[in-house]
Amino acid sequence: MSVPDLTFVLGGARSGKSAFAERLAEQSGLPVTYLATAAVSDEPEMRARIAHHRARRPAHWTSVEVGRDLAGALRELARDGRCVLVDCLPLWLAGWLCPPDDQPDGPADDAQWQAAVESLAQTLAALPGKTVVVSNEIGMGVIPMGALTRRYVDELGRLNQRVAALAPRVRLVVAGLPMAIKG
């Protein structure tokens, strides 16, 4: 099995992880497809965050908003000679555990979520081209009080471990400074 050209970028909120991942994609010199995992809502704060990210990206990048089928979008869009940037896994997880009200499927059960994680892991391990995946490192704080929040932190931690194990390169961004964790 070949090693994927995968860089996993982790960091806390407002750590600079997305900007760093975007620089990696731009520096690749390849055409970039940006996979946005955020569910667009009418919440002003979320609209402002999405607008900030859009304004920072080069206009020549292709942007695709993905729903729950991140693995399918990756299989469809990843190609040799291209870079795919996924931003970010926490919002993808939120779409599974706390979907928008207009999503007919509702929250995922454990089996659905585990199948999605397995599909993503298998896809990432076999993708052609360059891939950069962004996620939050949220496991350094206190244990959350609510059951749903604890599940979210647990699932994101397990997902991050799974992706980090696949990635030849893992970077942790703190205060805008990337640190090599692996590779």
C-alpha cells in the first residue's frame, strides 16, 4: 500500500491552523479544491466566520461545500496533480452529531458515525494527489459536563487519532506557529 500525500493540521480555536493549511495548499503549486464542511446557516456569527474564510482564499481555488459524505467528495475530487484541502473535521462531526434542523436524517447513531469514520479513513489512505486536512485539538481542556459535549470531544479525539495515524505529516499550530508532530 502506498503512503498518502496527506498532511494533518491541528490547532485550537483561532490558532492559525486554517491559514497555515491554506499556505501549504498554495505552496504546493497545484490547483486547489477547498472542501468546506461547515453547514451554512442563518446564524450571523457562522455567516461571518464563513465569509472570513472565503475572503482569505484565492479566487482561483475551487470551493465545494460538502455535507456528511466527505469521503465521497474526496473520492470524486482528489486527483494526481491536484491539492484538496478539507476544512475542517470538527464541523463535519457536528453535522453528524448535531445536524441542522433542515437535515431529514437527524443525528447519527453510533453505527452510522463509525461507518462514516471508517469510510473516511479508507478513502484518505488511498487518495491520489495531495491532501491537507484541518482539525481542532480540543482534548487539552477539562472534561465537559454534558453528555453530548463529552461524546463530541471523545469522537473528535478518536477521529484525530485515526487521521494522524494515516498521515505522514502532522502539524500542530499554536499562536500561528506550526510545530512538526510527525514527519
